Amino acid sequence: MFLEGIITPIPSELIVPFAGHLASLGKMDLLFVVLAATIGSTLGSTVSYLLAMVLGRPVLLRYGRWIFVDEEILDKADRFFAEKGRFAVLFGHMVPGVRSIISYPAGIAKMDPKRFMLFTFGGGLFWNSVLALIGHELGSSWMDFWKMMDGWDVVIVAAIGLAALIYLYRRWKRKNNWTGT
């Protein structure tokens, strides 16, 4: 889960339920599964957060124009994370796709490190508990459950991506005073 926290394609949605399944067979302890996954994801997310805290803002100020990010947007992100960052981090760690990237905007906005780690741990604890319990309760049929759910994570990420594109388009349109006529 450490590697998932630093945006690598290692899906907790498969690993943690499988570990929960192993716990149902008595090969692992369920509490250990949840805590190990949560600590690993918290540490990985913290690495991403620290990288973004140190490198993020200078890099975005220099190259952000290519993705429509400027100082005004970064200032808004700073205000957002100062006011609502704890909720974004907490709930972001429960959403596929968002979980592996939420650390970057939190780091760029220099969210308080203690709060970041607390809410990262809390969101991860909830998410990993749910996944481990699904694997534990479904037993050997846990893979059938994930096959049935296959694709929903893509739908969620696509919806978030579409919302981001619409936002960027509207911002570009407003910035260029484009009327469309």
C-alpha cells in the first residue's frame, strides 16, 4: 500500500480484500491486515505530500501554464486546503483514483503536515477496513464480487476527469473573454 500511496498502479481494491480472505482462512490476522495496509498507504501518501510540498509550487509556477494552472489557482487551492483540506484528504482516501493523487494538492497547498497525516490515516483506516472486511466476509468468492464491481472505479475517475476538463475549459473561456460567437 506504500507504493499505491506514491501513485503506482498497485490497487488496494485487490490486495486488501485478498489479505482479508487469507484472514478468513486463519492465515493472517484481520487487524494486522488493516493496520499494515493503513500504515503503508499513509507512509506512501506522505512521501507524495512531501515531494509536492517541496517541489510542487515552484514547478507549477514555471510549467503550470500548459495545464492552465497559475498563481491565482494555487492561491485558491491554498485557501481551500486551509479551510476544507481535512475533508478532502479524509474522503479522498476513500475514492478510487482520487486516493493516489490527493496528497499532491495537499502538499502543494502546504496543508498542515500533522493534519494531513491524521486525515490520511483516518481515510485509509476506513477504506482498508471496508476492503479487508469484504474479503473476509466474502471468503473465496471475493474475486467474483470484484468482477461484478469491475468498471465502477473507471466511471468514478472518468466523472472526476470530466469535471476537471469542464472546469479548465470554463476557466480558459473566462480568461480569454471568449464569447463563442
